[in-house]
Amino acid sequence: MNEKTAPAATIEETIGLWLRRAAEAINGIDTAAVARAVALLSAVRARDGVIYTAGNGGSASTASHLALDLQKPSRSSRSRGTRAIALSDSIGLITAWSNDASYDRVFAEQLDLLGRPGDGVVVISVSGASANLIALIETAREREITSIGLLGHDGGPLGALVDAAVLVPSGDMGWVEGAHIVLHHVLSYALRGQA
């Protein structure tokens, strides 16, 4: 049977294929890279530093969710939790910096004011090439702020700039974004276990 005469896949077959591809993306993540990220974030928390998160689009939502999970669910009987703020949450600040400076500066300007040496920042990006996240990491480096990247495919330019890059080895936006959600929960749970 050739493609023209092959029967269409059932919805169950299509769903099965999607789930297999999602699992492949997650299974391709280097656990040693995740362990490095956990160690760096654990050190920030031990210093009572703040962990800032940022992303664009769907990754902004993941950044917000990560900050939430670092603050609240990472608490345990041994730990008060992690001080965390999502830089992508304030629409007022984002539009102000966009309007008055440039969209490329919306996160960097916030970190320049709020960040202190010993803090941490987690950027979340499928491409690893967002100019505003690159500017954020450049500011982090200038301010001696630890940086982690949850990135897709080969990490893009951000992969070479962050202190620890965790790559989801896929070029598909959906699989990478889905894996980033899994990773943010892994980071949260691992940090809670480090308390």
C-alpha cells in the first residue's frame, strides 16, 4: 500500500504517536545537566538568594509556574521555601521598558535593579535565541548572578551563555515546551529534597 491508499490513522494511533514523541523528548534530557542546575539553584537558596525566572510566550507561563512552585510547594518541614520571582509576570513593567527602552531590555532592566550577586536566574526558551533573554543573561553575568537555561534543540546562543544549560533535544516547539514543564517540576521537587 502506498501513502495515497493507506488508511488514515485513528485518533488513538495519532495520540499514541504524540505521546511517544513527547516521551522521546523527555528521555533525551541529560540528567547530569539537570543535576548541575539543581546544585546551582540549591546553592542560591542556601545563600538566601532570589531565583528570578523569565521566558516569552508559553515559556513565560512556565517561568511564572516555576516561580510559584519554588516559593510555595518547595516548602517542607525543613525549609521555608525558595525566594523566587517571575520577571515575565508584570505587564506594567514589561510594557514600560518596551516603550521607553526596547523589548530586548524588558527583563535585563528588572534584574539590573533587583538582582544581587549570589542570586540566580532561570531562562526558559525553545530556541535559545530570544534577544531579551540574551540581554538578561548578559546582565546576570555582569552582576555575578548564577544562570540556568531550560532550552530546546541545541540551546542556541543562550546555551553558551548560561552557567548550566538543560537541553530538550527536539526542534518541535510543543515537545520542548511540554518537557520544560516537566523539568520545572523536577527542579522544584529536587530543591525541596535538598532542604
